[in-house]
Amino acid sequence: MATTKKPPSPRRRPPKKPAPVPPSCGTCAGTGETTTAVRVGRKRRDIGATQSALCPDCFGTGTA
């Protein structure tokens, strides 16, 4: 009786490295929004309120 050969087992691959994290924007800290104080009047006095807007450096993406 002839013996049959077993096929070789598949080789294990090393785990993939995680994708590099893109550097976050320094102005908005990666959030995509910046806040500024609201100023009114001719003398530009601060009224104590804030408003949020898109980051001018990264345009809201959060990455520089």
C-alpha cells in the first residue's frame, strides 16, 4: 500500500503594522474647529461670548 503525502500547512504571516497616524493640526488640536471671542462696537470690546468656526490652517480636517 502506497502512502500519500500531506500538503504543507499554510505559513503564518506576521501581523500588519498599524497605519501611521497623520499629525494633528496645532491650531485646533485635531478637532477641526477654533473658537474666538466675540467683540462688538467701535472700540471692539469683548462681551464674554465665544463663537466657533472652521480652522483656518487645516480647513476642518484636523490634520495639518
